Amino acid sequence: MSTVRDVTALVPPQARTRRATRRRRLRVLRRGWSLILVAWLTQAPLPRGRFVPALWPAVAEPEAETPTVPARELPQAA
């Protein structure tokens, strides 16, 4: 008899991994490749990409400072 309880029933099942992100990556790659190929065949300048970074999450402002407890004075060594 074990003293450790079986807690595996309390843990929620793992969520399935989504396959949509993989398909989307392939679709974006295929679209970019098509644009480059068309620009090459028509002798047009290559399309310029753009990078738009995601915004940083907002940071909550710290609350008003709490009064600090004054440190106790230690006796001086002889």
C-alpha cells in the first residue's frame, strides 16, 4: 500500500496541438514565393516586406509606496 495519492485524475487532459498554424505558415510562405516569382517573371522590383512588432503588454503602475519600518539600531561593538 502506497502513501502517495493518485492525482492523475485531478489533472486536466492535455489540449490538442493546433494544426492551423502549420498550414498558415505554409500558406504565407507560398504566397511570398508567388509574389517573388511574379516579380521576377515580369521584371518588376521585388516586393518589400514589412516588420510590425507586437506591442508590449502594459505594465501596471506600482501602488503608492508603503511606509517602511525603520531599522532597529544595533549596539556598537566595543
